[in-house]
Amino acid sequence: MEAVRRWRAGWGYPTTLLCIYGFFSTVKPLEPFLTPYLTGPDKNLTTQQVNNEIFPVWTYSYLSVLVPVFLLTDWLRYKPVVVFQCVNLFITTALLLWTQSVAAMQATQFFYGVVTASEVAYFSYIYSVVDVEKYRKATSYCRSVQLLGYTVGSVLGQLLVSFNLMSYYYILVFTLVLTSIALLTSCLLPMPRRSMFFHRTRTDEQTKATEGTRKHVDGGADATDKKSDASKKSLEEMGGTEAEERGGTCEGAGTGREDEDPVGAESCGQVLLWLWRDFLQCYSSRQMLYWSVWWALATCGYNQTVNYVQVLWEHVQPSQNFSIYNGGVEAVSNLFGAATAYGIGFTQVDWGQWGELTLGGFSGLGAAALFLITFTGNIWVCYTGYVLFKCLYMLLITIAMFQIAADLSMERYALVFGMNNFGALVLQTIITSIVVDSGGLSLSIIPQFTIYASYFSVIAVIFSLRGGFTIWRVQKSKESTPPDEHPGPPDPGVSLEQRF
């Protein structure tokens, strides 16, 4: 019993519960087959209704609740929003199972938008309950388990559909059982004592007071050193490293440590003012701004593609006439995307110099993949192009995360992450309302994907030109800088990379 008490008081207990929750909440066997389910005999909806009336609601819902959920997540200290997310996921699945009309399916998309917006609570919760020396490991577990859940859900759905083991109806019943397990697990999570913005500890306050002088300077030696290190680390490692640099901000947050008492809740006005000042300081860096612009633009196009690709597959090869393999394709794309993102952490490239050209070049390949899947009549070519597009996006977004996280504390990275995704969602809402929505142009799926492919082509041209200019400027700077003919003795405590 003593061992159990020690385990529950340490980092293993909340991490295990969060991993269980992350797995069961992401196993969704029907998700790769949502469009065939809605347009099949179960719901009897038309492809046009699904494409132009139902799916756009998710985007509007996500945008409308993102900012309130972001602030409430921190103010309520994460756990209530994790439970709230699972409740909305249960409602979404129940509506899919037991309702029929277009309005009811629009309601499912609204509730699923709330689920997506609440995802921030899952990734923020671990920050408040795990010591800094365990933060990297705990974050890695939580992310890996979530990816495993998505992959298992896709593979399981494919097996159930391909071998006619379950109808869509009973797959949804099975999903409700899994969601119920996740809901029960979320209720067992321990309540954190602190949060990132509204409920900081005394240690956080002292750290915050000494952190304000940190600046983002393009081309500085310190920034260069950190960016070089960042290209060799995973995103989770950076989270832990930044926390260590801040003097142990995460330590003892919710593990019963006595030296980190809460200082009381900050007022909403104070937090918003602090966020605004940090926003201005973060985006005052020109390089940070360029990477963030790509993040927002590419994420917008990626979300639109992923949201509507099932409609495209249904157009290329109707599910009534063909054994579809949507689940297998999603599983393969998730695994390949994860492997690509993981492998990029081991490359030694000066992303400060070559990053923008890489963004442009690979965005161009993504545009070519989208053109391919838009105009092909072969479903296997369509599947292959989608896997390629998804892997390219995962590769590039990982590089962007590396570059942006290199100079930021945990709080500022959370702010930039949120603002970039908010910008992407605003763009996505504009595109959806004009291109997809029945109140706008209400385009069919082929013109839609032609626009998405052209959109990525524009991104590729812009960042290729910008990347070429950056490389030319760096080379010109090297040529115009005379070598130091009488260098002084090197500082033994400074590496060669740091001195240059």
C-alpha cells in the first residue's frame, strides 16, 4: 500500500491516467468512414449536403469557442475542460448514432468543434502536475499514446468494415463504450494546484519578474546557438529545456511540494495585458513572424484538405461500388507522418538559413500532390497523393515548431502556438464561407481541391522567393566580412559554434 501511495503522489499516476484518457478518446473507428456513413443508407444524405451544409459548421464552431476555451482552460486549471471535452465527444457520437436530419448532423459538427478547441487542455494538463525533470518523458508518453489511439482507431475501423464484422451502427456503439471509459478516466484525474497564466506559484512570479528582459534578436549569437540545438531535439525536449531555463517553472506543480504555494488567481485584465505585451514582443522578431505566417497559411490549407478529402474519395470511387480503404490510408499517413517528424529532429541543418527555402520547396511538392489527387480518376493514386501531402505537412510543421520554440519560454510558446492556430482558423473560416458554404459559392469538390492546390502553390512561390533572398543575403554577408587576421585566444568555455 505504501508503494501505491508513493506512486499516486508522484508523476506516474496523473501521467498514466492522462495516457489512458488520450488513448480511449482518440480511438474512433468510424472517423475515416464518416462521409460514406452519412451518404449511405444509415443517414441518406447527399454528398452536396455533407460537403456544403454539414462539414462547414465544424470550422465556425471551432473559431467561435477557441478563445473562450483557451482562457477557461487555464482559469479552471485544465481538468474541468478535459472532462468537458469528453462529454462533448460523447454527445457528438450519440448524435451521430441516434439522429437523422441535416440539422442534427450540423449539431454534431458544432459539438465536435468544441471537442477540437478543448484539445489544448489535454496537452496543458501535464505541464501543471509533473516535475520539470519528468516533463519531457511525460509529454512524450501522452503524445505517443494519442497517436497510437488514432492509428488503432483507423486500423480497427478498416478491419471491421473490410471483413463486415460490424455495421456502421455498431461501430458507433463500440465508440460510445470507448468514450465512456475515457470519460470515467478523466473524472479520476487529480486537480492541478497551478496553471500557466491565471494560477501561478510564487516561483513562477519570481521567474516572471526576471524574465522580462529577454528579447528576440535576429542573427544574435545566443539565438543562433539555441536554433542549432533546436534542430537536434524533439519538440517535447524543448518544452522541458525551456522550463529548466526558467528556473524550474514546472517543479512541484501538483505533486504536493510545499515550496510552491499558489499566489492567488490573476485577474482577467492582468492576464490579457500580459498576453498582449508578450504577443507584441514575440512577433517583433521578423524571422519569428515569417515562420508564423507559414504556420498559419499551411495549417489552414492542411485542415481544409483533411476535412474534405473523404468527399473527394467518395467522388473518385463511390463506396457503394468499391471496397474502400480510408482507414488503412489514414493509419499509414499517421505513421509515415510521425516517422518523418521524428526523423527531422536528427538532421543537422541551419534552418535559419535554409528553412524558408525548404518551406517553399516542400510546399510546392504538397501543391503537386494536391493537383494529382484532384484530377486523377484512380483511387489508389488519390490515396498515395494524400499520404505524401500529409507527410510533407508533418515534416514542415515540425521544422516550424523547432524554429519558433528555440527562443521562447513555455508560456510564450503556448501563446505563439495558440495565435498561429487562431490565425489559421480565421483564414480557414474565410475560405469555407466563400468556397464551401451553401451561402457562398457552394463549389463542388473538384473546384474546391483545385483552389486548395493553387493555394499551396502560392505559398510555395512566396517562401521560395523569400528563401532564395535569405540565402543570397547570407552569402553576400559572408563575402563582405573580412576574416580576422589576428584572432585572440579562444575562450575555453565557449564552443566554436557559439563564437561564430
